[in-house]
Amino acid sequence: MNSMSLLEDSWKQREEQIYPELFGETSKGIYQLDASLFKNQFGIDDIDPRWLHYGVFKCAPTSDRDTWVYVTSGMSNTWESDKPEKYSGFGTEFILETDSESDWAINTLRSLVAFNILVSVGHYGDKPLVDYGDRIPMSIKPNIASLMVVKPSQFPESFDLISGKVDILQITGITAQELEYAKENGSEVIANKLFEFQGSFIIKPDRLGVA
């Protein structure tokens, strides 16, 4: 199997088979990263054309879910390998859940993917790729001060591509007070409190703190 067919076949498997099964219809198409995102947000002019193939799908509510789900596609692309590995590409994709259709959700995930790509090429030194428990300073008005990465509780924690395993990292949001609490007690403690409080990891920008 040559690398192009493994790349293409696993890409197709993710977008046409696995995502519709896990999240419902993705027919609106993908919101891709663009050069202006790297330039305006990160000051990067010199981009790899492959980066512009990463993006975000928006999945409307389904018969068994009344939330909107936004899911990234591209971080699990197996650009460099022509044979299956334990993990495909970065080995992760992000999801973010909201109560209503939200442009900020798409923009948040596009920024986070761009950041992760830049981490992967050493732009931030030895910084590791985004992972569970990470807290990322990105605010969503009015009340969310920071993003936090959690294990999904209402979606599978991972899926398998022909190119390797992919962990699903859910992106939730925490208030300024919760961020301070998380710094003292750890991300997992605040994640558990948050889930107990709202029964999900949906990002609700106007919610009040739980800590």
C-alpha cells in the first residue's frame, strides 16, 4: 500500500464513514484552515500547503442528540507514513459541543488546530502536542476564560482508522475562577465538578462558575 493510498483511504474512512456514524450528518462541508489564520493569529507567513487541508466539520443535532458538535479533521492524517502505525498522524482529533449553532465554535477549533500544528513542527520548542488536562488561554465571551481538554463522556474516547488509532479530545470551557481552582487542584477535579453540574462538557459561554 503506498502512502498516498493509505493517506487517502484513511482520510475518506474518517470523513465519510466514522464521523457520520459518531456525530451525524457532515454535509455542510469542512471549514478549512487558511493562510490568514496562521498570519494574523500566530504571525506565521511560511506555511506548509498541507496545513490548509485541516479543518472543522459542523454536525447538527440528531434524533438522539440535541446539541451541535464541531469536530476537527486532519490531525490524524498520516502524511509521513506509508504503513499503519499505533497512532495515525498526531493520534488525536478535537470535538467541541454547544447548545446552538455557533461560529465561535468553528473559529475556536480552527485556532486550536493551527496551534497544535505549530507545536508539531517545533514552533514552540519542546512543547508537547495538546493533550488531556491541558488548559489553553482562549476566552469565549462573556464568561469563559480558558479552554480545557477533557476525555469525552458522551462520545467514544477514540476510534480506529486503517492508518492507526485516534483519541478524541473534547474541548470544554472554564471560567476565570475555575481556572484558578484547576491550577490548585488539577484539571480532572474541575472537569468532574463541571460534568456533575451540567451533565455534559457543552461549552456555554454565559454560564456561571461551579468552583
